[in-house]
Amino acid sequence: MEKTKIACLSKRKVIKRNDQFELILRRYPTSHLAVGVNSPQEVALAEQLLALKETAPDLFIECVLAYETVANDWDEPLRDRFFSVMERCDKETMLQTQFTADSLNKMEEYLKKDADIIFVF
């Protein structure tokens, strides 16, 4: 069975667990979830998605970095959470090694490309 690719985009400052998202996952139980991890909010979203994987082990979670050094200036507790997310995801995709003015736009385009569903928080 082919996986449904769901792009998860964070547009809010605070992300709360969303029942609608869980309904979508029940509808597409073997989903490929692609999520950016380029801000504290996106790290929190990735943590929530990884928690969902405990009840839906067929989920495939891809974490997408806009550039390699994204977490360098974060405080240590947030960096620890970031690295924990990166260790637990199924696939890590880094789009660039260095920050550029358009790196976040490129990441968003990557997330949208080939997505069957785009879920914006």
C-alpha cells in the first residue's frame, strides 16, 4: 500500500494537539509525515508527531532542516529536544549546509512538493 504524504507546516506561535490531525491519521494510517524542525514551535510539533507514532507505529516521520546550523544559537534545553527529535525520526533531510535568505522558503516548498495533504497548524 502506497503511503500518503502529509506535509505539516507550522504557522502559529503556539501549537496545541489537534484532534483533526488525529482523525486524518486514522483515515491514512500508513502516512509519511514531513515536518520542518527549524523553530522551537516546529520542534514541539515534531515531538507531538513522534508521540502519535507510539499508537500508530506505521507512521513514517521525516524531519526537514532548512540548513545544517539551524539549532546552533538555541539554548541547551531546546537543542537537546531538537537532537532527541532528530534521533527518533525515521528520516532526516537537510536541504542546505548554510543559511540563505530563501532557505526557509525552500524548506516550505520541499514540504509541499508531492504532498497528498498539507496540514497547517
